[in-house]
Amino acid sequence: QNVTLRMSTWLPPRHHLVADTLPTWIKTIEEASGGTLTIKIDPAPIAKPPAQYDVVRDGAADMAYHVAAYTPGPFEILRGLELPFLSPNGEIGSQAAYDWYDRNIGFDKEFKDVKVVTLMVHGAGAIHSKKSITKLEDLEGVKLRVGGGGVRMSEALGATPVAMPAPQAYEAIQKGVADGAMFPFEGVRGFKIGELTDHHLKIPGGLYTTVFAVMMNRAKWDALSDEHKKVLTEQGGIAGAKILGAGWDRADEAGLEVATADGGMVHELSPEEVARWKEKVAFMNEDWIKRADDAGLDGKALLADLIATVEKYSK
Amino acid sequence: MERITKTISNWLAAAACVVLVVLMLITFFDVVGRYFFDAPLTFAVELIGLNMGLLVFFGLAITTLNRGHIAVDLVSAASPPAIRRFLARIAAIAGSVFIALMAWRLWDRAGNFMSDGLVTDILAFPIYPIVMIMSATAGFTVVIAVYQIFFATDQAPQAHFTPDEEA
Amino acid sequence: MDPFTIGTVAFLGLFVLLILTVPIGFAMGLVGLVGMAAIIGWGPALSLFGTTVYENTVTYSLSIIPLFVLMGSVASRCGLSKELYAAFNAWFGAFRGGLALATIGACGAFAAICGSSVATAATMSQVALPEMQRYKYAESLSTGSIAAGGIIGILIPPSVVLVLYGVLTETSIGDLFIAGFLPGILTIIGFMLVISIVTRIWPEMGAAGEKTSTREKFAALGRTWAILLLFLLVIGGIYFGVFTPTEAAGIGAVGAFGLSALRGRLTFANASAALMETVQTTAMIFTILIGALTLNNLIVFSGIAGALSGFVSGLDMSPMAIMAIILLIYLVMGCFLDALAMILLTVPIFFPIVTALGFDPVWFGIIVVMVVELGLITPPIGMNVFVIKGMAPHVKLYSIYVGVIPFVLAQLVLIVAVFLIPEIALWLPETARAFR
Ligand code: NA
Ligand code: NA
């Protein structure tokens, strides 16, 4: 029998995730189920981004994509993916995320109240600014718009963090309250940052990323037929992570095109600089290892395995 | 009864005033720090967020006590006192139910936040105690609203200010 | 019952509750919650309601409201606004409706820069309302011009609503900002014309005062330095990028305290009265906000928006006629919905239809924003009107709505003008593009 799952959303409808990336993945589910299982994305948001986990847990929507970083506390182990210079792009990072997390942690610890269908991360974190930034010294005194997670990183790099919600980034840069922002290239288009910044710094390996869990309501999952569960298991997991991550990479390419079309300068951080930056933010790895240790895990081994897993999918 | 609720409401309102001043000073020092010392209060956003929750719910009791919630007063303005009292009763019932729902749902949220271990981003400050406080003050406001069902007023609302009480 | 019927019944229910004098926030919230429960069940509906309450109180961005209210309250309690209106009176008081004209100007300037209509209404009703009453202006004219003055700012950059539209539709925010400028100025002129006409017909609503000597004029102007400095601090700080509008509210509040202290007016009584007033106003505004957003959720679930889109795209009419119908739908929805929520809900649905018909996305954006801002002052649910009512409980809601009627008419005329003559919105951005 035909099943339609309702997916909650909070990004603008023209954002690639809603317009391209998720639909591409949903199509593989429809095809694999012979058209009997489909996912419909809501026309408008019913709750703010940090509430998406609760929306799914309590059944206000069947599915949602939740940003782990928006609810600090419960998903700290999964947030290891956010560590600096770890995930080079969406496709690699997303697959590695699912593989590593499923193998080492499992979804019954941090996500026990929902069914996680797959995971995804966005492309390499980059810096978009009014003035040119190519080395550590250039960041001195630069006011960078960051989400909460980027505060300590930008401080460590010598910039002045201006923490505010992403939709306020445009106005802050336009007004000069911020001189630039940390976003993947996708944000040049998605949040229109390219209109205001002329310099875009590509950071090999990615300065940071953000991890999203694509989740489903537990009861809704239990009520699915075995065939539909099989379809979601096969099209979700690592396979789904690959498709979704590739969508983020497509969006980054589109953002890069917009950045250059607007007459922006695209720089790339040199290997020597990458080494210097890595040193400045190395403490973030240590912090995460300690957090994992505190949770009764072997943080050091986990991080080593995460790096190895990313390596595996980079080939 | 009336005296106790009034006293507690006033104390809550005083607490709200303190929260408001704190809100103002955090914003001020964040901007000053950013411009003059390259040292913004990085936790300003999350601290302001939590304080906003306290401000709204600390102020809810006194606002409800003073019947400060706006209604469409077309009918009541044109009605005799008996009808006005009847309408005030309906309003108080609706207020009791709505505020009770807020209190209950916030308590439920707080429970979730506690078991999830939800904390703020930078200070890693647990969020559930704040939400519990919000829920408790909403719960106290329900008492006021229920009281207003039984002792409904037939008065039209009073002015907050008149031009001449100023400096 | 299907969701669409539930939505319709809910709106009838809302009307009944409002007529029964149930406070607006409670009425919207209860109807929204019960309607949602009917569609998705009590468990999910209650959960979502809790989320709405939490996410819209514990939130950084909304601190702009209490802090600007505090600024206005301090300025009013400590007599700074009294000085401003004494100067307005000295300079413009000899004209019929002069103070209302000055209020439109002051509201427009404040709203244009701070970008929040509700924050403007809350601030200016404390600054301007007691003063216009002091000079015996009619309640309807004084509250009407504050309510109307507040909506001007949405079109003139910076504008939260235009940024949201740009991000939703991938339209250039720069172009939208430039396009909003001329209609914004025309709105100010239109509102000023309205005041002149109204006070010509009913002179007693804003009676002309006595002429003052040049010497008195400048003496009055000299005494306004404190409040002028406060406005300059807030507006200049935002304009030159020293702080964001949200931060400006905090800076403005500190500034109001500081300047009142400099003027020797900051007594404990004044300060605590201003704080208490702000606390109560904040609780009142957020109760309405929670109610409005709960109701918005019901509308998302009811599928009304989807049904309307199906209806419009199925119409076999000329593009202009379809556009006119979309406009009408917006006007009707504006009567009920919160401005930001309305953009979030409707733009994704109508934007593809409108662009498929070949209309300009920038032009549509300006029209939508003009209609949505009109919704802030139209009955039954007009956020600006509620805020003013909250500030001045002794004023009948009815007289505020009467007061805004002429401004609504003027804004309607302007919307039709931009609709028929797109150049009003598009001329500036096109010229700017030619120079780029
Ligand atoms: Na503006
Ligand atoms: Na309205």
C-alpha cells in the first residue's frame, strides 16, 4: 500500500537542499519502492531549526533534517565531524560520517528516541570576506560572522567572532558589523553573501563542517511494512549519505560560480598556511577527545578511526 | 489571597526588571568590547536568549494581574456592567486554559532538555533549569487567571500613563 | 473533516472568541492549538505548541522588542520626548495636524533605520502618544499616525522583511533595497497628505496652535539635544555599521538612561516606572506573538495555502487579472497573519506562479511587502495596533482602527499605483544597474 511521509523543513524553498539535494535522494526511494513510498517536504516551516529533533520525536512531522550543532549537548560524539580540517567535501564527509558513527557508536545512544535514516555534512567550510585573507595575519581584528560553533575557532585564529543566526549574516556584513563570514561556498548563493563579499578563501580539507541527521519518527518507522523498511535502509545509510553529500558539493560548485561571476576573487589557502592554521585549532581535537573520554569512550582511538574512515572514502 | 498573589507578582516583576537591565548591559558591553577591545562577549547571544525567556515569563504574572492582555473591546465598551463582568469571566477562563497549557508544555520541554542534556553553545550552561523557572512562573500566573474567573471585573481598563505624571 | 474545513471552522471560532473579548493572544493560541490537534492529533500538536512557546521566547533576535520599548519608556518618563514634542509644537504647531505630520516623519525615520515595525510602534507610542494628547490631538489621529508611521520602515532599507524575501526567492537583496526606496518615500508623502486632508475636514482633530516667535522656536529646539542625540546614536550607529539593529536597541536603552541622567531627570521613580512598563509590555507582546505563531502553524497544516495556489494556477485569465487576484488574497490574509509568517507561508507558493506569468521578481517583492505591511494595521489582527493599544489601555481599540482608516486607504492607492506602474519600484534599480 502507498505511504507518503511528511518531512519538516526550515530552509528557504529555493535552497538546494529543498529544491535539489533532498528531492534527488527522495527520487531514489520512490524508484526503489516502485512508487509506493514517497516523502513530501512541508511547504513552510512549522518549527525553528533547533526544534527539528523534537518535531520528529513527538510526531509533529514524520521526518526532518536536524543540525546536531543547533542543540549542543545531546549529540557531542557525532559532532566530531565538525572538527577542523577533517571533512574535505560533502560526499566524502557524509559517507564517512555514517560509516564511522554506525560502526563505533551506533544510533541507539545519542538518537535513541528516533530512527536515523541517514547522515549528511555540507561542503568544506570557507571564509568569505570584504578584504583579502590568505594568511593567519590577515585575520587579525577581522570581525567574522559565525554560528555558535565557530566562536572558539575564529578566536583561536585571531579573528573577532560576531555570533548571530545565519539569516542575519547578510545585514551584518552589509552594515559592516561583520567584515566577513564562515560559510561553505553554497552560502555565497544560499545566504546571498556573494553580493557583499569580494574575497573567498577556499580551505583545503575544509575549515569545518556541519553534520545533519535525517531522521524519522520511531512509531512511524515501526508502522512501515518490511519492504518499505528495506527500501529506506538500502537507500538511506551510506548510500543515502553519498547522494546527499554530492548534492551539497553541487551546491558548492554553484556557489563558486556565483562568487566568480560577481567578480569576486577566489583564493586558496597555501599548504604552509594550512599547517599554521591546523596548529592554532589543534586544541579543538583535544577538547573533543576529552569529551568522548568523559562519555566513557576511547576518544583518541575514535578520532583516529574517523580520520582513517575519511581517508578511506577519499580514495 | 489577593494580597499574596499581588505581592508575588510584584516580586516577579522586580526580578523581570533586573533581567531587563542585565539584557541591556550584556548588549552594551558586547558592542563596546567588540569595538574598543577586540573582545566581544562571545556568549552574549546565548545569554540574551535565556534572559529573554525569563523576562517574558517573570512579567506574565503582573501583566495578567493588571489585565494587560489586549482584547478587541468593541462589545465590552458598549455593554452594561453585568455583561462586562460576564465577558471578563470568559476572558479569564480562556487565559487560565492558555497559560496553563504554556506552563505544562514548558515543563514537558524542560524534562526533554534535561534528559537530552541540552546546554548552551559556549558556556555549556544547562538549559532545563531556566525552562523550569519559566514554567513555574507561568504556573503561578494560572492561579491569578483562575482567581479572575471568580472575581471578574466590570471595569474598563485603566491608563498606564497620563501626560502629567511625567517630569 | 478535511484539513481545509478544519481551518475554516477555526477562523469562525477565532471570530467568536474575539467578539467575546477574549484577549487576542489567548484566542489565537487556543484556536491554533485545537485546530492543529484536530489535524495531527493532540500529542504532536501539544508538542509543537511547547516548541513554539520555547523557541519564540528564548531567542536572541527578539530582544530588539523589550530593549527598544525600554528606550522609549525611559525617554518618555524622563521627559526627553516632552522636549521633542515641545519643539515640534513650536515649529509645526501653528499648522493644522502639525504634530501628527512631525510624528510621521519621526516614526518613518526611526522605523526606516531600525527595520522593525513593531519595535517602532512600541517605542513611538511612548514617545509621541502622551505628547500629542497633551496638545489635545484626537485619539484616533494620534494613534493612527503612530501605527501608520511604523509601517513605513519596512520598505526603506534596512528591512528584515526584504532580506527574507530575497533569501526565499533568490532575488538580489541589493536590488530589492534600492527598489523599496521610492515607494517608501511615496508612502511618507501619502501619509502626510492624509493628515493634511483629515485635519482640513475635521480641524478639531489636530487643531492649529498659537504662533510662536523665532526666539521661542530656537529655545525649544535647543532643549531637544538629549533626545536628538539619542536618535542620532541609534540611527547613526546602525547606519555606519557600528552595531546591528538588535544591538542598537540595547545601546539605545543605555543611551536613554545616560542622557536622562545628564539632564538630571533620572530619578529612581522614573527608572523603575519605565522598567515596570517595559516588563508588562513585553509579556503582552510575546503572548500575542506566541498566539499568532500557533495560529500560523494551523494554517500550514490546514493546506489552505496549497489550495489557494491550486485555485490560482487553475485560473484561465489574463496575467494581470491573476496578479490582481493574488493581490486580493494577500490583502485578505494580511488581515489575520503576522508579517514575517505571512511571507514565509505565501511567497514560496505564489512566487513560482507570478514569475511563470512573466512578472518581475523585484516588483512582486515590493508589492508583497507593501501589502504585508498594510496587514500590520488592518483589523481584526493588526500587530502595530495591538502594541499601541497595549501602551495606552485607555484608548479604545476601535478608535485606533478608525484612526488608521485614512492611512490604509492611502496605502491601498499606492499599492495599486505600483501594481499598474511597475516603474515606481523598478526605475531606481534599473538605473542603478546601468551605472554598475
Ligand atoms: Na527599514
Ligand atoms: Na491585519
